[in-house]
Amino acid sequence: MREARRLIDDSGYPIRLEVDGGVKIDNIRLIAEAGADTFVAGSAIFNTPDYRATIAALRAELAQADP
């Protein structure tokens, strides 16, 4: 992912790097730090009893990411 982000940045084009699958509260920060800027976290949200709390936790982890 880091290499993909480097290639995207070097291209000069406004390309988003999306991760679809496996995105969870415990790894979303690492994924962001590796260069992703778009995340699909379907089962990580929909398999929990409180969607709002899960989304808030995902956002909190992203806020701590060191780009």
C-alpha cells in the first residue's frame, strides 16, 4: 500500500487509494498511515449492535493517524 501511495503521489493525479475489506477499528489507523484515504468497513459496522458508536470509534482512530 505504501508503494501504491508513493506511485499515486508521484503521478500528480488526484487519485484516491481505497481499501475495501478487512477494515476494522483495530487496524484502520495503520491502513491510513500506509497511505489509504478511502475505507470500506461494512461488516466492521453492520456486525455490531451500535452502528453510531462503531463509526465514532473508526473516526477516532483515523483522527490519531499520522499521515
